[in-house]
Amino acid sequence: MRRQAGVAAGARDTAAAAVEVLRAGGSAVDAVLAAGFAATVAEPALSSLGGGGFLLHAPADGEAVLVDFFVDVPGRGRPADAAAPVMTPITIRFPGAEQTFSAGWGSVAVPGCLAGYLHVSQHLGRLPLTDVVEPARRLACEGAVLEASQASVLTLLRDIVTLTEDGRRLCAPEGRLLGAGDRLYNPDFADLLTRLAVGDVTDLTGVADDLEQVMVSGGGAVTRDDLDTYTVVERAPLQLEFGGATVRSNPAPSFGAGLVLGALGALADEPPLDGSPAAYRRYVRQLVAMSDRHAAGAGANRPLAVRGTTHISVIDADGNVAGLTTSNGSCSGTFIPGTGIQLNNMMGESDLHPAGRDVASPGMRVGSMMMPTVLSGVDGTVSAVGTGGSERIPSAMLRVLTGLLDPREPLAAVVAAPRLHWDRTALQLEPGLPDDVVAALAAEQPVRLWKQRDMYFGGTHAVTRHPDGRVEAVADLRRGGAAYVVDL
């Protein structure tokens, strides 16, 4: 049997960190954590230890577990008469549209990534933490080459990431925002990783005093009690049987996987998706139904987080699988002093809190659409897949999962296939669908046909291991991405 491993991620330096750890004898868990640490340098506008995320681990022998280290609503122990959190409104100009975001200290939710990574390393990892963080530490010292896709996101969020002196020092060190091909250095983060590796810092409580001081002075709501009581939660994955295959993904209180697996279950009772106009009409009806269920109240009683995300999928040579999806929201522009860690802005987006920010109770886990997912076939084939994409996460994942399950297309073809998204006013279509399919869909709802594939439709990074040990790894070019197969 072949001894191969694979990784697919959002940037070359992110994926390379996983490869290094795999070659050093690390497991899929070790490799995905190494990539997660590295992503905070290589994908600075999408990933941070100051955000939150989810890791799905499916060992070759044993029960799968979903580790939830997403953000909490802040404010534990905060005086009832405390002033409202101070947020800075910033207008971001997208192609053809504008949207106002809130950044600054008051936009920050309780971070979970660092606690989650350390929990996973301790309980599920194989290598010592020193080995796991070393690729990211070195990257932060030597500089990560900013790829075009990451530079474009940084440009989009220019006014947020340069809001404070810490942000300007990191992202615009010479008075000019870093662009594609420039190196991003983060020496403070490198120092923090060194302290983590030797045990001088064991979690965010190690820097809590500094964080609490700047929160109070800056008008933030995160307290020392929030950091002291934050809990990483292990959950049994949500599971669906489809045509003999098992799909496992992120359970409640997150809700993206519930929407997608519900749609998959409905499609399982219908004829195969053979690419005909009739099959696409059936598929789009499930897209619309997913959107309706979401609008009708999936997660409506808790704040929602659906902003910028990145994903990493890893399979090791023993068949262990790990998928990691993380988010830093739209970034807050604020940093934990002396650490190089930019904080999230999950509390700063009004549309993430449909019932109002005041309704959410301190300590409540914020809901999410993120859904790292593992598919296991009856023949021993196993795949890991996940995506960024904000509200397009469910539609991107439904397209990829239906392709892998029904009618079981090759991995590269599934990731590259044209995507569809119902935005509640029109059906957004990537180019490449047959004319008769587009005409059939346009007869049932408004259609907008895009001229080219776009990161709007997500960035699904996927790996598959076949029964003979052969591995495939495919990164989504819509968001740059990199994928490597490693012979061991």
C-alpha cells in the first residue's frame, strides 16, 4: 500500500507548514495545527489566534470528534452600568457595492483559537508543541510572501487592518499597504510562539492583564472573567448516511452543516444528479429551501458569524483526517499587546446579531455556518473538505458534497465545477453550465450569470485518500490556495 499524505489550504506557506510536520512524522492533527498557526501569518486578513474556529478529527480507528473553539459573547463580570462598547464604523468598498463594518475594541468577541489549538495539540496530537509551532515561528521571523489572493483581501480591508499603530506596523510597515509579492513579518508573533513552545505562555490568560487594560481603555467588552472561563467544547459530529457513505460535520449550536445535510437528505430520495436541466432544477430547489430555512430562524436566537474564513484539510499516511476552519470576522484592527495577534470583530457586525447585540448573553457561543466535513465511503475512501465564503458556505459545500456523493465525480472536477448560490433575490451562477441548464433555471427564478469564477462562491480545499493509500489534494483556485501530496 502507498504511504501518502495530503494537504489543501488557502496559501502556499500555510500548506507548506503542514507538509513539514507530516514529513517529521506528525499526524493529520499535528499538520493541520501547524498550518493553522502558519495561516495567521500567511493569511493575515482571514486567520488569527484572536478569532475562532472548528476542528473535525476522524481517526482511522476510533470515533470522530468535532472540537468547537469558536468565539463567545463577551461581558462576563462587566458592571451592569458599564458604558456601551466603543466601535469604529468603517465603510468597505466591494466591486459594485459598499458596506459599513464596525471595528475597534468594542467589536471584539472572546477569542477561542489559541485555546482550541492548544487543547487539540494536548489531547489529539502526536508531536510536541515545539515542533508544531516551529514552521509558523520561522515564517513570522523570515516573512511570509503575500500571495495575490491574500493581498486583495488585505486591500479590501485596508482601513480596518491599519486602524491602529499595531496594524500599521504589521500591514503597512513603510507607510504603504503590503501588496502581492511583499513579505509580511510578525516578530511579536514569533516571540509568542517561542513562549508557547517552552511553556511560558499556556493560553490567553498569560497575556490577559495586558489585554484587559487595553480593553478597558479602548471601550471593549472582553473581560478577565471571559478569558478565565472560556471553554473548548468537544462535540459528537452531525452525521448523515448517503448512498452507503457517511457524512460527518459540525453540529449545533452551529447551523451551516444542519442546512446542508438536510438538503443532502432530501436529494438522497430523488433521482441522481446527472447534469440534466431537470436534475439542476431539483438541486436549485434545495438551495432555495436551505436559504428559506436559514432566513426562517436557523440560529436566530443566538448571534451569527458568517464572515471571512479560511479552511485547511489534511489526511496522513495512516488514514487519519483533520479539517480546520477558522475565522477572524472582518478583523477589528486591534491587537493583543506584544503578541502580534489581531483580534476579531464578531460583535461588530449588526447583521450577525439579528435579534440585537443586547439580547446575547455573556458567555454564549456565537453560531456559525462553518462546517469542516469528512466523507467516508464503504470502500474505505475518505475525504475531508471545507470552505470559506461567508453566507455562500452552505451552497459551496452542497455543490461539492453532491459531486462527491452523487454521481461521485473526481475530486478536482468537483472543486472546479461551476457553483450556484441563491441570495434570496436571484440565482447567482458561475460560468460553465450548459445553455439548456441556464435556460431551464432562468425560467423558474431570476438568474445572474457571472463572467468568471470568483471568490464570492467560496474556497473549498479538499483531500481524498483511496483504499490503496493513494491521496489526492485539491485547492480551490477561486481563493488562491495550495495543495500538496506527500510521499512518505
